Amino acid sequence: MAKWEARVQEYMALDYPIEITRDEFGYFVRIPDLPGCESSGSTPDEAINAIDEAREAWIEAALETGTHVPAPRGEDEYSGKFVVRVGGSIHRDLVRIAAVEGISLNALCATVLARETGRFSDVLGYQSTVTRVLESTTESTDDLLCTSKVHGNWTVYENTAQAV
């Protein structure tokens, strides 16, 4: 590593987003910007420590083989627009909820997504509306496939699907 140590440390200083998921073995973690850079651990902290070691090994191997090491995706790479296809009944239900609450479908979806990703803010101006909408539309969580919990600076997704 001596030859590449300075470059490896430059990349290690960058803020690569990680995804961490709870599964039946503990916690699986990966860095989407570094294809194949993944690890696991028994706890979220152990998984995060493990991915730091995996990231360093990934970067070192890439530099040694002449493989491009991508920089973390920046915030400016996302326009804020994307298309989501949903079933007709979900579309209908969302339109009805938005109409009842007196907000646009776009505002409803943006606010629900912001809340679910932990980025909900009073700046959006829909806090009371969304709280009412979510309370009135939440019937049961038995059919959800995963739940999310904030752990420090990370969001942990836990698979709640029952094995058949």
C-alpha cells in the first residue's frame, strides 16, 4: 500500500454514502458508488467499521489495477425529478387523499417521501397535513416488507418479511 497510501487516504477522506440493511445474519452494508464494495457485521457499528475497511481495500485494489475510482455522487447530480410507476389503485388512492387534504398529488408524494427518508421539514409546509394523511391511511404494518430506523447518521432498513 505504500505506493498508493497518499491517494488511498485522499479517497478515504471523501464522504461516500453507505446503505445498511438488517437481515437474518446481522447487518449488510455497501457503498453504491463503489461497485462490489460491501461487507457485513453483527451490529450497525460493526458493519460500518467493516465497510470502512472494505472501502480502503477496494480503493487500494482499484489504484493498483488502474481501475477508475469514482468520487461520491454530489448533491448537484440529482435534479429532484423522477418518474414513478404505480398500480392504478395506488394512483387512485393517492389522488383521493391529496384531494381530501387540499394539496396536490405532487406535494403529497414529495412530503410522504421526505418523511420516510428522514428529511421531513417544516420548510415543506405540510407537516400537519401529512401527519393527518399518514394517520388516516395507516391501517396495518403487517404487510410491509421492511422498516427503517435511524442509527446515528445512518438509516438502517430491516427486512420484516416472513419466510415462507
